[in-house]
Amino acid sequence: MPSLPLRLSTLLLALGLSACDDAPRFTKPEPGEARSGGTATVGKSDRSAFSQPSANLSPERRLDFSVGNNFFRSPWVIAPASTTARDGLGPLFNASACQSCHIRDGRGHPPAPGADNAVSMLVRLSIPNSPIYANLIERQGVVPEPVYGGQLQDMAIPGVAPEGKVRVDYEAVPVRFKDGTQVELRRPTLRITHLGYGPMHPQTLFSARIAPPMIGLGLLEAIPEEAILANARQQQRLGVNGRPNRVWDDAQRKTVLGRFGWKAGQPNINQQNVHAFSSDMGLTTRLRPFDDCTPTQTDCLQAPHGGGPDGEPEVSDNILRLVTFYARNLAVPARREVGAAQVLAGKNLFYQAGCQACHTPQFTTSATASEPELANQVIRPYSDLLLHDMGPGLADQRSEFQADGNDWRTPPLWGIGLTQSVSGHTQFLHDGRARNLLEAVLWHGGEAQAAQQRVLSFNAEQRDALLAFLNSL
């Protein structure tokens, strides 16, 4: 191999990365590596870094982005109201605006220990699958809890009881590195209190989910399905068991590839938005023209509706189109310090640990993407969009379509180093249990157990380098 620059060569040797290792060796940035979202990448790295339009959007198209942004950020109100374009909130809901959970389009967080204000975190509900519910499972992926439905809504309009309150407590889980350094992880315990409609089914399954970042969704949607499936086949040959989720498409009325959500339970951005409007805010759309009330929630069923007199939904087709356009075109920020010696050393350690097996670095988007700005882009999401068994430590024991209780979709890593700047915290994983990136890595089990064990063998300098790389993404 060619000689390395002196400073990087010295650092690699100090970190135990000799030239004979089997993992790839990175001595300089790859061409275009800093532009994680291709030509759509933006240069922002401050608190507004996740709220920028794709850099290649024309001025005319930026107008639609701005209007979609307005509907994404502004609160909806209770019907009836003079604001007819934005009324119909509830009767049951978790938030009055998309922005309430996706704060500055970033990552949500769990409530503080002992608190019950679960802003930007929700709790999914279901009961165990059974063959008698086969048709329901095919279309919803789960069997909803009979009284409370598929999601706990902790807020309601006047005259309707909220479904309950969410509280999270933690217990310490000590983990020790090979060099003797000990860290304490925290294992969450979820408690549902103040139930508004009586007891739940005795076998109810719960899954806490924080709101994920919004950046790059249109680029992920534009990855060709065959590229995702080919990557899964390649993983199988390498002994990695990434699997696609197959989910119900409400518009096409058939089962398709899942891409979005913590278990890849949604097929596209439009449907993700439709279900969020319905479950999170109690707003109807043409695809889901009903409020999220169960048969026993009679006050919810009788509450005023915000739609038009002829049965028009509360979220018009045009508003849904604009919000979907906005979500598709939230740009990925450029990476920082990609050529720094410590970052390159950390990238080598990332590969040495085997993290890239699931956090697939690179894809090329389709020539027929939904938006022309997203087509033919070389992107670096560090995700395969596939399901992986992450072991019992992270399991929620709750299936969703073809994902089982141990499965989670590999989350994209792009932008992860800007979480503190954008969201004001560093709480990671599906339920926010990890208080920093190192804790997130150490929770990896199942298929990722070997990678976690390699990281546990890293010394302090190696750990710092790995984190420098992750924070550069």
C-alpha cells in the first residue's frame, strides 16, 4: 500500500491499526464523501441544520417547500374554528403540530425520569398475533389493543378523556471495557398511568418510540428497491441476516417494501405522513378518513369533525402534498472534518468493528425518483433500511408486519453528529435510552454482538477516534 501521511500513519499505528488488517484502510477522504446527500447536500451545521431545503431546489420549488414547512410547523386547532384550513385536531392526539415532536426537524427524546410529559415520544400498543387476526395483521401489521388502539394518545380536546400518561424510569446496567473502564447504561421501564378508559388487555405489548430526524427522507425513498434487496443478498453471503420488511400500502392496496419507521413499517413518505396525521394529531385524510377512536371511546366518536360539509378530510389533498414535498426535500447537512486524522482513524475502526455490514455507507438513488432533485444522487446514509435482530437488550417483544420483537431497522447515521446542535440533547436509539453515541453502540446485541465486543476491546484513544468519526457524519 502507498505510504501514509506521517501524522495519520503514526496515529493508526498508535491505535493498533496495522497495514495487514483485513478491513479497508482509509488514508484520505473518498471522492465526494463530505456531500452525504449528493448535490442536494447543504452546508449548515448550526441549530437549523436539519431544516434546510435540498440545495438543488429551484427558487420556484422552494416556494412549495416553504408552504409545506408552514403546515408542518404551525399548530392545528380544535373544530369548529374560524381557521377552517387547519382545524379538526383530535379528539385524541399526542401533539398539535408535526414540529412538536420533530423539534427543528430533529430527534425526539423521552420524558425526564419520573416525569409524565412524553412530548416527542409516543407508545405503540398491540396484543399478540393470532391466526384469527390474519386479515388485520396483513393491513395494519399488528393487532391493536381493543380499547386503546394501536397508539396511546396522552392528550385530548375538552370533553374527551386522554387515554393515559407515560412515565419512564431507569435502572443502571454496568458495562466494562477491556481496559477496565466502566460505563453505566440505563435500561428503561415504561409505565402507563391515569388510564382514561379502564384496564388494558392483560397481554398488551408496549413499544416506546422517539421521533426520528426528518433529513434525507426523500433520498431514502429514492433508493431503488432492487439495490436494497441486492444488498440483503450480499449480506447473507457474508453471514449477516438483514431482511426487508414487507408492509401494506394503503394507496396501492397491496404489500410492498417497508422503508420508514423504527421497524420499517411504512412504505413511503406520503403514507408515513398520513398515519402521523391520524395517530399523532387525530386528523383525517383521504387515505384515512376516520378519527383514531375505538368503539368503546364514545365521546371521541361523537366529537366535532373539522372536515368539509361533503365529507372532505381535515387535511386536504393539497396540504398533504405540500407537507410530503417538504418532508422529501429536507436536506442532509455536509459532513465536517472528513480529512482529519482522528476522523479517518475512527472510520477505519468503524470498518474494523464491522459496523458497515449493516450501516451500509453508500447507495445511488433511482433515475425515476419522485422529485427530479433526488434522482441519480450518490448518497451516504450509513443504513441498509433492513431489519436486524438486535438482541434481547433492545427487544420490545412486539412484532410489526414481518419484523419481530427483536428486530429493528438500521437507522441512518447521516447528521447524527449534529444532534446536540439541532435537538439540544444526545439521546439515541428507538426509545432514547442511550445518552450518547457510545452508549448507543454498547446496546447493540444480536447480529451486532460481535461488533459491540470489538468496540469493548478498544482503548480510550480508539474510542475517541470512533466517536470523532461518528460525530463527523
